[in-house]
Amino acid sequence: MIAKDARSNRVTVGPRDALATQAVAVRGARLHRAGAEVDAVKLRYRSRPVACRVAGDPEPGAHPRLELELADAVDGGAAPGQTACLLAGDVVVGYGTISA
């Protein structure tokens, strides 16, 4: 912990860049196309798509867990419980719930 501010109910635990990640795990995933076709992911409703690839190039269907390798680090954009929307261009080709 770096600082506490009781008035704003805020605790600072580290620098923002410490939240950056280049890998995101999703659970309960469904692919409508092969994993090799996924080229981006939206990690939040109002966020821009982030270039990515799905590790292992899985086949279409249900998957208990998928690993996404992001082309660029994302600052705190991978919030557990949010839906990861998997894209091929501007077409939705899969989804999953971001894991902790």
C-alpha cells in the first residue's frame, strides 16, 4: 500500500503500470469459428478492441478455459467477471467470462 485517503475512501496499492497485462484467461468460452481466426478482443463494453491471439488455436465449440495473448499490454482492462468478446475483424466469433 502506498497511500490511504479516508475522505475519498481510496487506497493506493501501486503504480498504474503494475496493472498492465498481456495475457487474459477466460472461462466458459464459446467459439463459433476456429481460434486461429480470432484477431482481437473487447475486454470492456466501451473499450477499443485489442489485437490478440487465442493460445493453442482451439476448434469451434465450448471450452472450459481459453488463454488470450494480447499484442499490447492493457492497463487494468481485464476485470474478472466481465465478458470478453472475441472478434475476427468486426464480426463477433466467440465470448467468455474473464477469470480472476
